[in-house]
Amino acid sequence: MLRMDGFSYVHAASWPEALALWSAHPEAMYVSGGTDLLPNVKHGLFKPRTLVGLSGIRGGVDADSDRVVIGATTCLDEVASNPIIRAMLPPLAQAAALVASPQIRAMGTLGGNVLLDTRCLYYNQTEFWRRSLGYCLKADGTWCHVVGGPKTCVAAQSSDTVPVLLALNAVLRLIGPGGARELPIRDLFRFNGMDHLAIAKGELLTDIVVPTPGPGFVGSYTKLRTRESIDFPQLGLALCATLEGGTLRSIELVLGAVNPQPKPIRGLEAFLGCSLDDAAIDAIADLVFKQTRPQESIAGDAPWRRQMAAVFTRRALVAVRAAGAA
Amino acid sequence: MKSLIQLRVNGEDVAVAVPQAWTLLETLRYALGLTGTKQGCDKGDCGACTVLVNGKPTLSCLTLAHATRGEVTTIEGVATPEGPDPVQRAFDVSGALQCGFCQPGMILSAKALLARAPEPTDAEIREALSGNLCRCTGYTKIFEAVKLAAAGCERHVPMKYGAPAEGFEVIGARGRKADSIGKAMGTTIYADDIQLPRMAHGKILRSTEAHARLLSVDTSAAEALPGVFAVITGADLPTAYCIIPWTPDETALAVGKVRYIGEGIAAVAAVDEETANRAIAAIRVEYARLPNVSDAAAGVAPGAPLVHEVDWKGRPWESNVCKEADLRFGDVEAGFARADAIVEDRWFYEGSNHAAIEPHCAVGQWSADGRLTVWSATQVGHYLHRELAKVLGLRTEDVRVIQPAVGGAFGAKSEPFDLEFCVAALSRRAGRPVKILYTREEVFYAHRGRHPMDMAFKVGATKDGRITAVESDILIDGGAYHSFGLVTTYYSGQLLTGPVGFESYHFRSRRVYTNKPCCGPKRGHGSVQPRFAFECAVDEVADKLALDPIEMRRVNVVSAGERTVNGLLIPSSGIVACLDAVERASDWKKRRGKLPYGRGLGVATSMYISGTAYPIYPNEMPQSGVLLRADRSGRITVFCGANDIGQGSDGMLAYIVAEETGVSPDDITVVSGDTELTPVDLGSYSSRVTFMCGIAAQEAGRAMGAQMLAAVAKAWGVDEARLRRGFGVYMDREDSGRQVSARDALVLAEAAAGTPLSTAGGYRTRKVGGDYRGGTIGASPAYSATAHVCEVDVDPETGIVRVERVWAAHDCGRALNPQLVEGQIEGSVYMGYAEAIMEAHTFNAQGLHSGPNLLDYRIPTSKETPDLIAQIVESLDPGGPYGAKEAGEGPLHPIVPAIANAIADAVGIRLRRIPFTPDRVLAAIRAGRA
């Protein structure tokens, strides 16, 4: 069995305590559900000396008329089944329900899913395997085997909930050694698979704040994967839009699992005020195809995944049009 | 950093000191001894380690013990003093437990589901179990078990609960397996569950080079580490071995040269696994890299580097072709000349791994008198016994191999592996028992899985559909060593000649050494690949001739009593009944070729051996032996060397002995797979166990039954002919009031014998097969027959193929227990479906595995696995026990070509390369290539 070795564990009962424990222990990392972090520790990708456990900090979902506030330690199965989220943010519930397997959803948290490490076929492997390969740019090496170069890491953003949260314009509440702050999730990600999160060392994500969509809201999350469970996305498509009698009043399309950061589609404002007819749908799908450049860092043929981005877009738009009309 | 934690496990508060880096899984298994929770993948990809934490299914391998709060429920905490939980019994009764290794986790996921949804829908069941991978069952019987549990299941059910076949008492009845309730309870002991006093933990240092000379292996730093008991290298175990004694080209650890990434170089034993890991990290290896052979085509290219310079006799290899078979039967040229339609093309079959959920594990221990015992998750205890003696330089009298329960095998555990030799050598040197458990990654390096095959096929037929000639040229990617390669090479040609026969045949197959983990016998050894090419080609020929594909197959069947073109005698065949059954069930005539675009039906057939006529090493001894021991207690103990790997051979032995003696199957104990206690059986491979052990058990059982009958007759002073046995009693035909129980018959028999009661039975090899070089390979006393129809849905925009359902009709001779036969059919179809749709055991140009774990190497979950509809056809075989023949491998073959043929029906494309990934399907649809 792959064993872990060489770290101690401390259990935090509150956010301030977690921060204090992290500050008190050198080379500490936070662990919540552990479903992303512990495989990386087992693979020798992370070598913490202390793990600060967050599982004692209660999550939960709260809402008022403007926004839904989700505690970062809320488990994904609860996000998927919570009546408030299902009623007000259906694509988020849908995305959470499509993460990995039932066990991982019962353990993994929304905060962990937002901060999920990027993934790559050459990175998420054992120490032995990576040594046989000659390591990679993201861990212990100097060469990216995906692009064949020494500069850019293209490990893929692989969270299912992130594209939806971007499309919903969520805001993250963070606390850290430098104090508390709010960060729009759109500003969280960088196009750098090695260092894809714009947060400081020791910073903690405490809440995810999602503005409540207005009337006429329609949305969905579509996931491409080989198996209908367990697998990470090979492509994720979040669609959030507002329809008023068939007319498009707002639209956000965000792709996941293509690049180190989620990919919001640009130029959609041109379609506002248009009727969501077949021609508009084809034009939007075409726009998505043009802007999508999936990398071979994860499973699934990249040119095919690019074609699927267009197919998924078309199908998602047809579905929301039907839902909006109903 | 060990420290004390308080846990609440199964309703009890426990305090235990474990390292802070330990998971809940390690703590449950190795600190608390709750070994019912299993470990399969190391890191959250398989679900075997599922426990409930506060009622929620949780992966204990990704939960830190020190972070665990609340109520933990393991499989041991599910039952109550009244007996098994209804869910556990439902799994047992439904045949949901084959190897049983995934089941504790599966049962806990099912418990959690039923707690929140007492009457779950099919979709809810599939979803709730979708994080628990099962490799044996195709999930079908598991779904049935959950429904039975929801409907309410008795806590206590007799072993035989169904109605037997006509004229029998036990044979043909649905029943529980001998060992399945223990598996459902979590009490069955698998190799990694063994904990011996002072036991050390071993690890094997593996090569990071695909092909290199070993310049030096410096173990001094490892030996100096505190807590390290022993270190060995290839020099300590230099004797070459091979499962096939003619081709010993492998050593326990590399000697002089490494030939694949992952090959063992040195091994250590230490006080714990963490120390062993540090020790192997401290070993310094100096390599001189050599150019590597990346696949079979590269291996036969002119100037290719040689994977092996010399063979086992010191003769230089001139190429990497380690075995070639080239056989001709009839006039192939004339056959093609007569043909009205010929299809000629190339097919490629990708490699795949068995991916049994239990990783290989072995424990070695020496007695004070220098005798070795090895417990190993093996399916060939007898051959392991011989090879251990050979490599360790011991007398066979001084070696004992015990096979604990095996958590799935499928051919993965059918030859000796480095860990078995290493636990033996390390425990000798350390003076204490040593255990080695592979990581999932090591399982992929040990491999011995499906050979990739590049296959040129030519098939010709006349207008009436009669196949006049078949020709093939097959290049087989063997990996670094021989394994069963000699057999594989012949099987790739020899096993194709039925149930659809042909008039002339030429095959040439070459197996090539490459610098990759060694391929070997995966379920359907050697014959699944050419079956794909052939059955697709037959479909194409049918298309060209405008014949119905089922009808075309009917025209060509080899009937019972006939010989195939290569001389295999087919004593029984139910292939026509199989074709009829799937044609009817799928409504073929109304629907094939007539469904809307994107929907299709496809058919394919196969046959498979029921054991090999000849043992792996030539000898005149029985291939299988059974001893029975009985006494006045009324219980019979069956001793047999057979390796139950989850297929249910222990139960099969009990049913047969029960049938022959009148003793209830509940009153029969089976002791199997222990080379010191049980008579030799050659092992669980080549689908031989039911046929051969079954005959041995029948013979031993009949002898015991005869003694019992004679003793009753003597006690009553009547002629034996007046007695009959039935429903567990011996009775007087002429006085129905006079009867004794089987138990009392045993009392009388023991008294009459004046000795303990003991009988023996054996299976002796019958001479069959063709009278030519290679003619014994593929020769079997009996052949099964199978036909599948499957229905697919192809999304023409995405290329995603969804296999909706499979009707699989299999002729198993006689179903001794139909439930187990169905389980074998369903599991086979599942495994073939997986190969067709998603599995690919692939490597980069440097010979590095593309993803040796169960997240990158995907095996299907409960959600996408098709509806599997198993249909049993019984064509009683004259040589088999009660007419039985194999069921465990034949039904895998047809599903792959059946899916390809269904895709052709759905969208008009012919796919010639597996797996049928959506990008390939979409590209083929767009190319409009037919």
C-alpha cells in the first residue's frame, strides 16, 4: 500500500485556530476532506511537516434575497442536495452531484473543490513513476512533457464546481496571516499550472458567496468523462443565462478542464437582446469552438474535446431554451 | 510520531496509538485487526476501503485516523448477535459475492443507501454503488442483492435453496457459495489479512529504466538503517524459472540487466512498511541505459536491440521473436479461389490488465527445521510450490504453499511472481516472517495481462455463407519475458476453429519480446484477440453476401461429434441453441438493420476449452485429486488442491459430494489450496476446475456414497439394490417406512469399515488433440460455446458508444449451480465490454506505463455497465461431471466483436481497433468509412 510518512496532525475547531496552528507549525498545510490532498501526499507531490485539519469546522448554507453563502467546509454531497442551492443555484447543485464518486462527495468540501490542485497525466503519479519519467516542470523537474518545453505548465484546472461559480460571479471570503479579504472567483486563477491560485501562503477560504440570480435564470453544468462516476472532468461546461420570453438578457459560459485556469467565453455580449434561435445557438457554439484550446495534460483526445465543447454548448443552449420556454 | 487517539468503532470506544500520518484504513486493519475493510488502489479510486463515518460512506484510505470524529462502522459492525444483517445475507444469497474483496465496501454503500431510500430505484442503486468498483460480477447480481435486501431477506438461508435439475438432489439447484457469507461478514482471511508474530514488511526496489545493464547495486546504506532485517538482490536468487518449464527466461530479481520499468532489482525486509520504503530509497543502482524495444513492430524491425541476448540454454537469440507458430490445415489457396466474397484487413487489439481489486500479496515463514511456508494470493498453488523449491534450492518436501481467499485473479495470479520468492528469501535471512503487499502500481508492472495483437486476417466464403478459407498473420507484443507465451502463441491460432468452423486454415503467429511488463494469460487467454478480428470479418463477409450474420454463423457450425479443421474433437456443442436464444431474446429478425440511425444490434460467437488436455509439465499423475474424510459426526470434509479465486470452486466441490452421498451441502466442509493438506490440483487456469476437479469429486463422492449404501444394506440385512437414496436419507424401496439419515449412514459405514472413512477421486488426462507439432495446445476434453447479441446506442455527434444491453447465451454443458454460472457469464461480458469500450494498457516510447493506477486505468463502474442478460444453454458433455463444462472464460470473447458489429449496424462504420473511444468513433463516422 502507498504509505504516508513524516507529518504530524493538528485538529482545528475554528478558522482563527486553524490560522494560528498553521502559523505555529513550519511547512504546514491545511486538510479538509483530504480527497485531493492525501493522494498528492501519497505521491510525494506535497511533503508537509504538519497537516492542520479543518474537518472540525462546521460548514453550512445560508441565504438572503441577494446571495447564498456557503461555508467552505460544506461537503459536496450537501451542496448537491441542499434545498436552497437546488432551488436558487441549480447548476451548482448539478456540478457538485457530478464530482467523482458518492464517497468523495461525502468527504470532499466545496472549498476544497474550489482550491483543487491542477491535474496532469505526468504529475498525478507516484514518486517512482515520476522518477522513471525524469519528473516534470510542476514537481521536481524542469520539463513539461505535455507541451515539450521548460517554461509553461499546462496542468488542467479540474474542479467541476469552479466553472459554475465563475459563471455565477461568486466571491470568495478569505482569511490569512495578512487579514481578511474578499476575492471575486474570477480573479482567483492564473494561467500557470504550477501556481494557479492567486492566494497567499496560509490563506484560508472560509466562505463562498454567490449572488442570487434574478428572474428568468436558466443554467446547467455538463461534464465530459469516460465513466459516469469517479472520473475527473475531461471537459466541463457551465452555462448561466437569463431569458426573458426567448430573448437572451444575460449569458455566461465557462469551460473547465481545458487549461490551467477556467475559461470564460468572451464576446457573448453580442448576443444579448437576441432571440435564442438555432442560428444564435450555432453562432455561440462556434464562438466556443474558436476560443477553446484543450491541452493533452488530461485524458481525452484534445481535438475531440475541443469539438465536444461546441457540441456541449449547443446542447446546453437548446436545453435551457426549452426550460426557459416551459 | 505515534500518538494515542480515541475512536468509536462499531459502537465501542477504542484507544489506539498510531502514527499521525496513518489513515483510518491502516488503523482499522493493522492496529485494530479489523481486516474486513479492504485495500485495493492505495488512493481513493476503487472504494474497497469504504466504511461508514456517521452513517456516510467514506474512503478510509483518504481519511486520517487522527482526524476521524464520530461513529465509525466497519463491515464487522454490521451483523448482530441474531446473525448476518439482511443486506449481508442478500449479497450471499444473490450470488453477489465472487471474490468478495470489494464487497465489504459495497455492502456498506448499500447499507447507507437503504438507510436513506428503503425502496431504491434501479438508477439510485447504480448511483449509490458507483464509487465501489467490482471486477467479478458485472454488478448484475449486486443490483439484485440490493433489491432483495430492500424487499427483506431472511437472516438464515440453507446453502441449497433452489430446485435441483430433474433426477438430482443438489445438482442444478441455485445455492449459496461455500465461502460467501464469510466474505459478506468481513471475516474471510485474504493474504494481507494475515498477521504473524514478529512479522516484518518487505518492499521491492524496481527499475526506473526500461532496458539497461546493471552496473552496480549498492545496498550498504539500506542494510545500515535501523529496523532493516534483510536485504537481497538478484544475485541471491539467480535460478531462472518460468511457468512453462521449457522457457525459463526470468529470475526473481533482475540479474545483470533490467528489461522493463518496474522490474524488481532488490528487496528489503524491515520492521514496518515505512522503514522498508526508506531502505529501498537508500539502495544505489548504477544503470547503463540500452535502447529499448517499445512494441512488437519495433521488436521485429531490422537492427532492433535484443531484449534477451541468449536463451535459457545459452543459445544466442537472433531476433526478439521468442515464439513462432505457423500451421496449415487444408488447401487455403483453393479455399480463397472458391470464395465468392473475401474480406481482408488488419485489426488491432490493445493490451489490458486484469485489475483484480486485491493487489498481489504473499507472506513467507520458515520453521525451526528449515521448512518454508508461503501464503500467497495465487491461482496456481501447485506450480508455485514447484517453482519456489526450484528457485530457493529446496526439496519440494520442505515447501508448503497455502492459498488464502483470493480477491480476484482472472489470470493475473497464475504464475509465480517476485514477491513470493522475495518473502521466502527475506524471511529466511531475517529469521522472522515477512509479508509483501504490492501497491496498485506494482500490480500493473507485474501485469501478465492481455497481449496486444496486430492481426492481419483474410476470410473467404461462398454465396451460401460457407467459409472456405481463413488466413491470419499475427504479431504479438509479449513484453519482457516468456510467461505462458509458448501457449499464447498457439492459442492465438488454435482456438479459433469453432463454433463457427471453416474448411481451410493457415495461421502464423509470432510473439515478440519488448521492454515492457510481461503479458500473460488474462481471462480468455490468447484467443480473445483473434476472435475479435475473425468475428468482425465474418460479419463483413455476411454483409458482402447479403446474408443475415446469425444465419451465416449457423451455416458454419461445428456440431457435436465433429472435428474442427485443426483436428479438435468437439464432444458437445450447444451453439445453435445459443444463437437461437439470443436471436429470440433480442428480437433480432425484426430489429437488426432496421433500427434508427445510431442504434444497432451485433452478434458474435465463441468457444473455449474446459481445461487443457495436458498439464504444463509432462507427467502421468492425475491433473486433479480429491480426498474425502467423513465420520460419525455426519460431516464430510473435502480436500482438494483447487484454488478458489472467487469463481466458487469450493462450493462446486461441496455440491457434487452432497449429490453423491446424500449429505446436505451445509454439512460439508471444503479444505482447498494447501499443498500440505490437499491432494494436487494444477490450479485455476484454462477453465479447468469444474471439469477436472468435478470429475475427481464425483469419483470420490461416489465411492463414499457406495460405502454408506453398503453399510446400510448390511445393517438391514438386505440387498443393496433394494436401497435408494434421496432427500438426505437412505431408504428401503420395498418398505418406505424404513429409512436412515445420511448422518446415520455414516455411523453405520464407519462401524462397518473399522477405519476412519476416506475415499479418493482423480481426473486423469485423456489423450486428445491433433497429431502434429502444436496439436496438443488447444486440445481440451470439452469445449463450451457462446453467442452474444448486444444493443448499442452511438451518439453521432460525440462518438460516445453506450452499450445498452447484452444477451449472452452460453453453453456450459450442465449448470451445476445456475447462479454461479450466470455470475461467470455476467462477469465475463463485463470484462470484455470494458476492453472494448475503455481499457488500454499503454506505454510511452520509453516504456513507461501511461498511468499505473485505477484512476488513469479506468474500469467500468456500476453506472455505465450495460444490462447483462445471461442465458444458460445446457448441451450435456459426455466427459464432464454431470455433463458440465466451462463457463468462466468463453463468454468474454464474443462481446468485443459483437459491440463492433453493433456499431456497424448503428452508424455504418467498421472499427478495427479497440478500445472504441469516442474520438475514434467520431473520426470514423466523419470519414464515412465502411
